[in-house]
Amino acid sequence: MRKTLERAVSFGEVLEMMYLAKDGSISKRKIKVLQVGDNSFRAYCFLRKSKRTFLIENVLAAVPITQRESAVI
């Protein structure tokens, strides 16, 4: 998971993440990773519209969001 997060920082990717909260609830969030630490990472959360700190061990899945561009001729 750490590699995915570090790659997102390097390339400025937006990720879609499934996250396990402290209370046991699972949320699906769109994030932009800002900084990766030892056990946690900082990211802008589009769901909450603010910078948040997440625990790496609570990330269930994270994948880059690919945007498809269509050209109009």
C-alpha cells in the first residue's frame, strides 16, 4: 500500500480509497495524497473537502482514478 501512496505523491495522482474508520465503518473516498509518513499519510479528502490524516494500516484498497478524455471533432 505504501508504494501506491508514494507513487500518487510523485505523479500527483488522485486515488479512490476504501478506508476503515476507528468506529469500524467503511467509507469510499476520493483523495489526493500530499505526504507519506511512517504509519500515516496526509491527503486532501474530496468527500470532507479538507486535509486529513489517515492510518496506512486502515486503508483497505486504493487505486488511481483514470480520467478518459474524449475529443470532439
